[in-house]
Amino acid sequence: MGTNHDKHVEEEIKSNRMDLTFEELLTKLMPDNGPAGTLEGEILRAVNRISYRYYNNGDLPTRGYGIETSGHALMFLMYKAPRGMHDVFEACETHQKGKFETALDTLQLVITKWVNEQFAHGELKKDNIDMCSRSFQNMADARWKEKDSD
């Protein structure tokens, strides 16, 4: 038996609405806490984590404390988001404020378009993966902590 959140998502898929904003997608696919339950929801959750930490605390996912607060989210995206988006992730590795903001805006647009396409085809992928898992944090630490200390 699914949760109310799951039923709401299924109803939204059946409506084939393809013009949802990033914020609307978050509301529909990201629960109040914990993993999203779909790959698309978890990808939105990861993008939201990076954006929140940057715009509220100035954390860059590849520098200093940002590696701990949002590095795992960027690493999750690098491994789990659809092919063809990796140039956007590489741009998110920049340490220049203006370039990072542009990359983050592009990331939100690309992910929003992709998730809307999944909605249109009724193809949300059920998945219990958690972008906050220790393995993604370990990969982020290995990739960026050593570079950050240079």
C-alpha cells in the first residue's frame, strides 16, 4: 500500500503535465524528510541541497565545509543523473562565484526539463537510493578534500 505522497505522484504522472517548475517538482516528488523514493525525486533533492547550501550559507560543494554539506549531492548527480549532463556538473566544480551561479542555474533548468520529460512519458523510476549515503560522501571527500587543501 503506497503513501499519500506516492498516490499524489502517480496521479500527477497520469495527468501528463509537462510544464512544472523546479519548485513544483520539488513539492510533488520530494518528501518532507528522507529519500524521495524515485530517482527523479532524489536528483531534484540533490540539486536543491546544492542550491540551498550555496545561497543560504555560501557553501561550494567542492570547497571547504561545502564538501561536507553538499559535496555528496554533487557526487550523487555525477553518478546517477542522465548521461549528457556531465558538462554541467563539471561547471559546478568551479570556485568562481559568478560561474558557479550560472552553472547552478543551468543545472536546475536541465534537470527540470528532464524530470518533466519523465512525467510526460509516465516513467518515474522507483528507487530507494539516498544521495546522503556515506558512499557518496566518501567519494566527494576523495575527489575534492585533497585538492581543497592545496
